[in-house]
Amino acid sequence: MTGSIVADTRGREAGAIVLRGLRKAYGPVPVVRDATLTVPAGQRVALLGANGSGKTTLLKVLATLLRPSGGTARIGGYDVVQEADAVRRLVGFLGHQTYLYDQLTPVENLTFYGRLYRVPDLRARVAATLEAVGLSPRRTALTGQLSHGQRQRLALARAILHDPAVLILDEPDAGLDLAGLEVLARVLCNGGRTVLFTTHNPDRALDLAQRSVVLIGGRLEDQERSPDATLAAYREHLGVAR
């Protein structure tokens, strides 16, 4: 399966993900402050930051799960607030919640979501997606009986089922064993999709991403540095020796 950016016929910004002064506050408490970032189509970017730095909030805004308090965010040229439906068609999102139903099998879970997205040739797509994440042998097991790593793979399958052009993934490597990490690498690095993902493993960011950015206190820092230099800044911010 390969992702494809919807053609921009209205002269919109070319970047697949474009943030300009994005802000998000909960009441008087600012979480994301003036975040600015451009991720060109097809680029893989790791978003690094300490716990509480605003990473999850930022990704939820991009996935249209939260409304920003100010600034703008566009995906494929579409505004995440004004054109949320168009954004959702372009995006595959994996968060800390799997959004899976324990009482359904993997096949039934993906079939349910495939119908919501009106995925064509759904039975074949579900089978191919389960094969891609290595869950074909468990396709008829109850999802609630899967291991944590298998559930994470199934959540990844849900995110890619509709063949999105953009993947927004919050700690997709959490709980994955070596086989699961290999699956994740194949999904992220094949297909030409634009990917923005978070991880607490900076070495994995180097392995999977073409670029890394650091969110410090809700602000994106040092976007023009090399991956190694960005990770060094991240470690320095955390007070962690290389």
C-alpha cells in the first residue's frame, strides 16, 4: 500500500504538514506555544521532548481531536479546524489509546473502521493490512486476548487501513518487541508517506526518521540542525549524557 497526497488545486502551501504559530492552552495554562514547522510530503520526522512538553497535545491537534487555541495547522493544504473532514481522510493516527474494541476480532475491528472510511475492496484490504503487521495468524482471536505488543500492531493496522498520505503516531514503538519494531520500520519507511511520530528513544528516532525536531516547553526548537545535533540538544535539555 502506498500513500498519496491529495492534489493541491487551490494554490495552497506545498508542505504536507505546515504549522504556523500554533498554540494550545487548557484554560489559562499554555501547553503548545507558537509551534512552527514544515514537513514536506514524504518526509519522516521524529518529534522529541520531555514528558509534559506538549507532544501528545500537538499531535492531537493535527489529528483534529483537539482544537487549537491560536495559529494555524494544515495537512495536505487543508486547515485542521475549517476542513477537518478532509484532514481526517488524509491522516492515519495512532495515539496512546488504541481505539480498538476488545470484544471484536482483528478482522472485525478493521472491517468496522474500513466501513467508516469507505475503504474499497474492504475484505482484501483488511487481509493485506493484517499481513503487513504480522497479525494474520491472530486474525480471528478476540482483540482483548492479544498481547500488548499485538494490540499495538493492530492499532497501527487501523491507522494505515485507509491508505493515508500522512501518519501521525504518538509513541508507536511503545511495548513492541523486536519483531514488532521491524514491522513498524517497514510501515514507516515504505510507501512514501509523510510521517510525524514521537518516541522516547532518541536512537530509534535516528534509525526511523530523516529529521528530528525538539519540543521544549511547548515550542519547537532547532529545526535546521542535523539529526545528530538535534539529538544532542535534546539530551542536553534532559540533562542526559550521550
